[in-house]
Amino acid sequence: MVRAPDGWAIPAGGTHLLQRGGDHVMFTGMNPRPEMGDVVTLTLTFEKADDVSAQIVVGAPAGTVPMSPAQP
């Protein structure tokens, strides 16, 4: 596992896939700790674009983690 303290460069209009076994985001020290199947809302912050909210399913099956836009 390698930290990416500066994040990932994503060109305008581009994408970057986050998935197990590849680039991913790990959350530690959350209180309360989410349980398997919980949905956690997070905000992705970009240097030159608007923030994007997403809902992540905790403990999703291996492979691409399902993401959907967060509801306002």
C-alpha cells in the first residue's frame, strides 16, 4: 500500500477509478465505526473543480465500489 498525500492528477473531463486492489481511500479512526452495509457520505475535494459528494457502501464486494451522487 502506498500513500498518495498529494492525491491523484485527474485531467479536466477525466476520471480516476477507485477500487480494491488498486487506488482506493482508507478511513481509520472513525467514531462511531461504520458497520458492514452502512452507507457513508463523503466529500471529494478537488483543487480546480467543485467538491463532489458521494455515498459509499461499507464493505462492498471486491472490485469496483459502487458510488452514487449524494442526495442534497
